[in-house]
Amino acid sequence: MSTTMLKTTSALRAAVRNSAPLTTRAAAFSTTSAVQQKATLPDLKCKHPISGLEIGDDYNALEPAISGKIMELHHSKHHQTYVTSYNAAQEKLGDALAKGDIASAIATQPLVNFHGGGNLNHTLFWENLAPKSQGGGEPPKGALAKSIDGHYGSLDAFKEKFNTALAGIQGSGWAWLVQDVDTGSLSIRTYANQDPVVGKFHPLLGVDAWEHAYYLQYENRKAEYFKAIWDVINWKKAEERMK
Amino acid sequence: MPTYHLPTLPYPYDALEPHFDEETMRIHHTKHHQTYITNLNNLLSDQPTLNTLSVEEVVAKLSHLPAEKRKGVRNHGGGHANHSFFWRNLTPSSTNSTLSGELKVAIESTFGSVDAFQQVFEKAATTVFGSGWAWLILSPEGELRVVTTANQDSPLMGESIAGPGTEGRPILALDVWEHAYYLRYRNVRPDYIKAYWSVVSWDFAAEQFALAKGQLEAAL
């Protein structure tokens, strides 16, 4: 699994994440601009070292919940575009910072956020999906199951809340089961466009509600997609992500 | 009692082929646009001072709504207004719609040339993050401007809602939500944007431009 795709130096990561003044970020970037880590499209055929779960080499593996045609376009076109565009934006930002061109650096940030977020979100998404034969749809166990029951009453009650959140997204966005980084408490949050789950919350499980995630198969009937996707949700991955 | 109704499409569903496909036109009109209308009617069923107004007037008056209705009416009212405009802004592929007259002069004088304008418009439409629309508007100061709005926001809503510089009367509109192009164009939004020029109604645009200028002059 190409988890290295998002590896950056810790200085770079820290500078990007916190609200340090731009000069600090410039310092962080200028020392690393020569070695910016280019993102790469993660392989869907990835066997997780612990759970052994994999989507496999077959875009059809998540049928009938998600069609092979969608998986192919979603992974090889949409996600690939985020990767390519993120690399371009990252380079542009690095150049601007190295030159001390603050205006250009700020103007480039929405592109970094959008494409970097798109890259992050889709990487997490593929990981939290699995074919039925590989455990997709199997209910959570252990600490996560306990926490879900505690917060929502039951897994079914949780799914209903989650799907309501998905249905409520206006335009493009994602719904996530997240943990509060301070308290560990679970909540369901929706994020617009490709805004990533960073900062106060830590992502456990996400569902893409952009039209491209379902349109070829479900057209405008997004409620059907939201219902069907639970058959291929990889709860084991969410359990692993839990802190 | 429903107040807003799905406007009849001014042409058959397949009339914009091969540029805008029949299936998309059908689903876009009968499902997506209809859903905005159904939801708008539900939201405004208890708002008798507003639900007698045209949807264009409603979306200009979002602040008049109770707070808990504003988000929904912004989305569904915006959706109804935007799509109603959009269908009229399109014309069958067989129409030989050409840009001419005062609108052409204004576009050339504002953007340098029609080509330059089209490039600006295409770039704006391509770079909308997520769902939204690209517009050519006449600003309250009487200037032509290319703007984009997110989701179902409209230039009729005003800057504080739709964003800086977006306020104005629509002349051209292009829906860049994925549902507008995905079935035929998949992820290749730029191809869909280029196809728009083959089905845009310059006559309707010229009409809107004349109306908009007239309204500005009347207000002075």
C-alpha cells in the first residue's frame, strides 16, 4: 500500500498544519523545496499487512454496490487527477514560498487544499471499502462497536444518522465517522467539496457523496447508493484507525 | 398547495444531441429540477407573503425568511431559478444561433474579443471546485463580468450570499454540477464546456442583456 505517497518531512507537515506565520512556513518549505515528496496514485490492489483485506486487481470487486465502471473512472481518472494536480500545486506553492512571493503562495493554497484534500480523502476511502468476500459489510467489533452502541444505540441507528447526514449534503462533499482527537468521542461530520478531516477530528470512515461516486449507476437516486454502500464498508479498517 | 411548477422544456429532450445527450436532459429536467421544485414548495408552504412571488424574487429576498428556512430555500429556490434560466439559455443544435448586435459589441469591448471572452468563461467553468455554475452577468454598475457561484447560489442572491462580485443579472449560465455532464462526458468537464457553445442561445442572451440594461437605466 502506497502509504508513502503522502509522506512529507515533519517540518513541512507541521508548518502546513498549524497556523504558523508564513515566514516559518517559508523556512520549512525552502529547506525541503528541493525534496518535495511527489504524491502517487495508490494501488487499489493493496493487501493490508494486518487485516489482509484487499480490493483486488478487479475494478468490479465491489459490485453490485458500486459498479466496475464507476470504480475504474473514480480511481484511474478522478483520483489520479487529484494526485497530478496536487503535485503541480505543491510545486507552485514551493516556488512561491522560496521566492518570498506571499501573494502567489496564498493564491495557490486553495488548489493545494482542494487537490491535496481530494488525494487524502480518496486514499482513505479505498481503504475503508472491501469486497464482501474480504469482509466488506461485516459489522464492527471491539472498541469501535462498543463506542458506536454507546453513542448511537445500535449500528443500525448509526447508519440511519450517517445516511441522513449524507442526504443533507448540498452540492459536493463527504460524510465521515470521526473521533475527537482530545476526547476520543465519536461523531458524524460532513465536509464540503474535498475539505479533509484535519485538526480537531480524526477520520475513521468516509463515504464520498460527490455525484461522480454514484451517478453512472444510481443517477439521481443517491439514497439507494447510500444504502447499498454499507455492503462494502470495511469496518476492520475503521477499527484500526481508532485511537 | 404547490406554487412553483416545472417549466416545460422549450424543445424535445434529444434536440441538443450530440452535444448535450437526451438521457441527461431528461433526468436533469424531470428529476433534478423537479426535486428542487418539490422541496421549494414544501419549504414555502407556510410562507404566504413569499410564495406568491416569482422564484427569482424569492432568491433575492432570502433574508426575509425565517432563519431555519434560509439554507433550504437558498438551495432549492436557487436550484429552481438557475435551472429555469438554463433551459431557456439553451437551444436545439439545429438552430444557427449567432452572437451579434449590442451584446457582441459589449463582449468585445469588455473582453477584447469574443474568443477572449470564451476563454475566460471556459476557464471559470473548468475551475469551479465541486458543484456550481459559471455565469456571464451584467453587474449593478453596468459591466459585463464572468463569475462563478457554488452549489445553487445565484447572482440574484447578492454578494453577501453568493460571494464578492457575483451580484448581477444573468446573461449566460452553465451548470457544472457533475449531473449536468457525467453520463456523456464522464470526468472530462472541459469537453462538456466546449460543447456548450454549440447549444447556447445567443438570442436569449441578447434578450436578457437588453432587459438588464433597461432595468439599470430605469433605476437611474
